[in-house]
Amino acid sequence: MIFIKDVFFIKSATKLEQSPIYDHETVEIAILGRSNVGKSSTINSLVNRKELAKSSNTPGKTKLINFFNVKLQQRLKNGEETIDEVREFVLVDLPGIGYAKVSKDQQGDWENKLLYFIEKRDNIKHFIYLIDARHPDLELDRGVISYLKTINKNLILIYTKLDKLSNREIGDLKNRKNANFYISNESRKGIDEVREYIFNNLPIFISEIS
Ligand SMILES: Nc1nc2c(ncn2[C@@H]2O[C@H](COP(=O)(O)OP(=O)(O)OP(=O)(O)O)[C@@H](O)[C@H]2O)c(=O)[nH]1
Ligand SMILES: [Mg+2]
């Protein structure tokens, strides 16, 4: 069982230079995807908080780059001995790609800045790219995913909003589209698995308490 030991908002930034500076090598996991796909909601689900990252029905809610520090803890029993393992990482909530309410120029400019940020930010070791399960074939997603594959970082694909699909549609999606996880922030389906995967594979190990 994995517990949320601690979670707090670090800061917001509008550009690379405003990003936090850590006193040791901290792994950041950046959450990417189209506007309204559920990036902020997925962060909230992963850390069991309702409104840590602000989510909204209105696309374009997240306008800044937001950094959240997360410590996860796992209790391991080895005979008589209990060991608590703590692992730490930072989730980076990013503005959505393809937000339609700004002009094409503004959109392009902002997206270039965003892409510059995710390429240059060395602390980001992993991308989580979210795709709306109801729209699995969008050109925009395909384009961004192939771009992300050219950057030398680990890429995790997750389909969101599974609750909007019937069981049969979920089956079809899984047959047709390969991804790491299929989740719902509404029903919390798949969330424990993502948290466990993150704990075991992505962050840096910080302590062991006996
Ligand atoms: N049914 C359902 N709704 C979801 C799910 N995840 C998010 N939502 C809803 O989708 C809307 C957008 O969610 P956000 O988490 O704000 O999306 P975002 O990707 O952060 O959006 P931007 O910050 O605008 O880019 C909100 O109304 C959420 O409640 C899900 O798994 N299922
Ligand atoms: Mg958001």
C-alpha cells in the first residue's frame, strides 16, 4: 500500500528561469496534454486532494507552470521488521496544448515557450501525456507525441475520462490503442496503478525508516 506522506505547492512560473532550484537532484514529472483533458484533475487524483491543482470545465484554466512536491511512502514488512520507504518527486502541471480561445499567433507563441520549457528543463525526466479516451485519434495529440518521442526523456501515455465510455468502448480502445494506463478521475479507476508505477519507477529514493 502506498500512502501520500506529504504534498505541497512549491511555486508557479511563467518561464524556465522562474522554475524552482533544488538543493539536490530532484526528479520532475511533467503532465502534458490538450486543454481540458484532465491534467490538473489527474494530479489531484494522484495525491488524493480535491483542489490542489486548480481544475475547471473551462479550457485554459491552467495558465502558469505549477510545481508540486510529493512524497510517497510504502510500508514493507520483512518478518518482524517494518520498513517505511519514502520517495520524493515533483509533479509539474502545465497549461494545455491547443487552447482555442486565444488567437492562433498567441497560441503558437505560448506553445513554443512551453515546448522550449519542457526541452530545456533538465529536472524533467519523465513526461506523462494524457489523451481523452473519447477522442483517441486527434492529429494534435499525434503530433505532440511524436515530437515528445524525439526528446530524450521517458514518455508515459495515459488515456483519461474512461468513465465516459461504455465497457465495450473501453475494450475497443484497449485493443486499438496501446498506452501505459487507462484512468478516470471521476471513478478513480486506474489511479492506484499509476501511483504505484510512479513510486516504483520514477522518483528518487530519499529515505528508509525502520
Ligand atoms: N468525466 C470525467 N471528467 C474529468 C476527468 N478528468 C477531468 N475531468 C473534468 O474535465 C474538466 C477539465 O479538467 P482539468 O483537470 O481542469 O483539465 P486540464 O487538462 O488541467 O485543463 P487546462 O488546465 O485547461 O489545460 C473538468 O471539468 C474536470 O472535472 C475524468 O476522468 N472523467
Ligand atoms: Mg489544468
